[in-house]
Amino acid sequence: MDYFDIFIPLIAIAGNITGQIFSYKCLPGKKLLKSEYSGFLCGLIVLAVCQAFVHGEPAVERLSLIFVNLIIYGCLSYCYFNFINMGETARRIRLLRELYDSGLGLNREEILSRYNAEVVVDLRMRRLLNNHQIISRAGRYYVGSPVMLLIAKAIVLAKLVVLGKKSEFER
């Protein structure tokens, strides 16, 4: 085995990060989720190109390497995706940023006015609607694009495999 084979997932995640940053800066409207999808696709292309340079080994070993590298790339991409979104969606981080940006600080009422349950749900629903992940018909909401639903199911499956339960909060 060549040392290049070991670095393929790292090269691919570098392609993911570069593609995500480039597409975020160049896409009209700067859609974060779309740029993350674009970055993931760029990384997959980089992975495929790098895998094309792997030769000289038996076909079974090449297929095994492709499979393992896809899993490693998927895990690295998942970590990168969550790292980016942690700053966008995590309330604690967002609250710290807002406290820092306010300069004079915020009192409890100002914080609660920004983070009451209705406001939080409205913001999340708006984000889901804008990204076409859900749709609204006759005052009811339905799954729109199943991409995030599939990702959510994959996360639940990963938690079942790793934790033995659907959620880290289950007893």
C-alpha cells in the first residue's frame, strides 16, 4: 500500500472545504446549506479522482480502499458540516455572539424576547421553508425535500450503532 492511499480522505475533505467556501462566496444569496452540499460534492469528485490514481493492487484491495475511504470521507464531512452549523444554529454559541456583539450586554428580558419558544420555532420553520425541506399547504406542514430527512435517519442509525439507542438522551 502506498502512503498516498492513506491521505486520500484528507485530500478529499480539503476539496470539500475549498468547494464549500468557494461556492458560499460565489452563490447568489449566499445559501449556507447549498454551499455545504456543493462542498461535499467537490470532495467526492476529489476522492474519485484520487482513487483513479490508485493502481497496481488487486481489484479486491482497491474496492476495499474505495469503501474505507468513502466511510472516512463521510465521517470527516459530517464533522465539518456540524462544525459549520454549530455556529449558525447552536443557541449557546449564538447567544454568546449576540452578547459580544451588543457591546453593552443584554438584560434577561432582551434575551428572552429573542429566544422565546415561538420565536425559535418560527425561525426554524422559516429556515426549513426557505430551504424547501418542508412545504406548507392549507396551514399544514409536510416534508418537502427528503435530503435532510435522510440525513436525520442516517444520524439515528449511527446513534443506534454507536450508542445502542436512538438518542444520547434515552435511558
